Amino acid sequence: MADEFTSTYDVIVIGAGAAGMMCAAVAGQGGKKVLVLDHAAKLAEKIRISGGGRCNFTNLHATPANFLSENPHFCKSALSRYTPQDFLSLVKRYHIAFHEKHKGQLFCDESAEDIIRMLKAECDLGRIQWRMSCGVDEIQKSEQGFIVQTAQGRFLTANVVIATGGLSIPKIGATDFSYRVARQFGLKIVEPRPALVPLTFDAPGWAAFVPMAGISLEVDIETGEKKNKIVFREDLLFTHRGLSGPAILQISSYWQPGQSIRINLLPEVALADELIAAKTTSKKTLANFLAAYLPARLVDGLLVAYEFDGSVKIADMQDKRLRLLSEKISRWELLPNGSEGYRKAEVTRGGVDTRELSQQTMMVNKCPGLYFIGEAVDVTGWLGGFNFQWAWASGVAAGKAIAEAHCAYSI
């Protein structure tokens, strides 16, 4: 009986982040009665801190090729039906000032709060109801629908959308809630792990590079072999514990424990040719010559690490030695011993196996009315606004499916 419930809804969205708010807005504006629940006190904390507080809200060049998944074709449907231009049109409608940083990355000029306010306004247009600081104790499937038990009441709904994300950045409230719900309903999970995360190295082996902390330069970075090889050209940042910067964050999503990474520190320079040619034209020492191409601190560290005497003049060096040094610099091979973990990871790779879901609607194939969207599922984007685009696209896919479906509790 309905009167034993605090309220009844067409859909309850659990998770008031990017994907959840987008889904709620679309379903609400489609005429459905929607409740959004979140255990946090504030909306969309991950949006708030993203992009240095300015939110890299999409990428103009987003395609399915920019996403990782054990089921790589899954994301195509949602991404093709809600594109970066679609989200950009929404941003423009709210007169939010933005700029392109590079490689299609779009950021707010002012603050990530602009995106949060926009999503809240879209939810208001859909007459969304909210329960914040409201943890979910239990979800049950019954003949009546889904029963959602919380500290603020017991709700009945025809649909439940899980939009609680993954395990990254626990200090802002990340939990394994989505995986627990998935397991409860018998769904497979692709093992989660940190992605877009700095990599770390064995302390004794890294000691020679600790003085380089703070150095940044553009590199080519790769991991994997043959068909599985992936290469990025991005900025690399040296830290006291290892390597970071966009280059490392990108490759970290593909790197597997036990694999090496390979870095070309001078991707635009045929260094061996330059060094050998300099034997007849330059009176510089090896260290001084290389300092024209790389930061002096980095040159000194590399020469020590590879046992080259930087005080020797290039003219006095054998071609074989110069080629060896060039190979070390253009294919610097390193074996990470791990990563900085979920504490520093921007996203979580893995999650609900997408083979359990409809690619058109994000609904669980064997449990009608249950949906998983956003970072909770095994779709992980590159660095640069791609993960937000997946949040918007998957949220819209689920929201539209719910809006177009017959629900038992329509207003």
C-alpha cells in the first residue's frame, strides 16, 4: 500500500553529481516525478573541485576512441546522441563564459559553480525534489517497484538510477555504493582501479631524480606492446615521489602493474644526429650542449643516472656513446611500482560491466527499472573533459529512456 511510504516517485536518482543531476533534469523535464538523494551536504562536489575550480566540462573532440572499457563499443550510442556541442549549447543558453585551453578542452572562465548552478536550474525546471545528507540504507525490488530505505524515509519508485560514481577522491565522499548495489542485483563488476593518477617509483631507484621535482616538459609517453601500445604527447611533471602531469595521468589509465613506461624527452629532436653533427661544429661539453634542449637539472640527473661525464667535450666522444645516450633520452624506460591511489586519482577505471546494461538506455538488462550511469560503469575517458562528457551523455540516455517510458507513479 502506498500510504506506508514517505512518498512515491517515477524515479529516484541516487547521486547528485554530474551524471545524476543531468539524468534527473531530463527525466523531470520529461514529466516524471523525480527525487534526487545524496549522502553529501552539497551538490556536485567533484564538479566544484575539477579543473582547478573552473571545471573542464567537455572536450570538443570527444569520440568513442577517447574512452576505455572492456566493452569498447558500448559508449558509442550515448555519446553519439548527446555530443559536446549539445552540452555547449546548454552552457551558452545560460550565458556561461568559457574558453578552450588546448586540444579541445573547454573550461569556465569564472568558476565551476557556474556549471553546478546551471544543472540545478535545469533540475528546477523539472520540479526535482531533493534529499541531501541522506544516506541510502537499502534498496529492495518488490512487485510494487523499488523500495528505497533511507534515514529520511522509505520511498517507493518505479525506477532507480545509480549515479554515485567510483572510488576516486574519497575525501569528498567517494564510496563503493554503486558496486555494492550492482553485486546485490547479481551484476558483474570489472575490477575498479585508480585512473588518471600520478605514478610512483621505488624510493632508492628514484633518489637520483628527486632533485628534479618541479621540472615540466612536453614528452611522448607510451606503454604496452604492438597492438596494445598507446602513445600520448603531453606535459610531464617530476615530483619528489615520481612522475605526474598530463602525460602520466593519461598513460596511467592504460598502464598495468609490472609494465614499464617509455618516455621520449625530446620528441621533436633527432638527438643522435644533432650530437654527432656537433662533433665537428661545437666546442661545448656534453652537459652544456644538452642544456640547450633540456633543463640543466634534468641533464645533470640523466648524465649521472646513465654514467656519462658531462664535462667531456662532444668532439672527444665516440659516435657509439653519443648514440647510446640519445637512445636513453629518447626512450627512457621506467618501471613504476604503483600509483598515488584513489586519493589522487581523478577517476576510477572499471566498474559495472557494461555488458549487463542496455547501451541505448543504461538500464540493467535483467532488472528493468534499475540504471547505472556515469563513473559507476566501466567507461573511462581520457584526461581533458572526456569523463564529464560521458557523465552528460549517459545521464541524458537514462533520463530520456525514463521520460519516454510508462511509469506507475506519474504526476
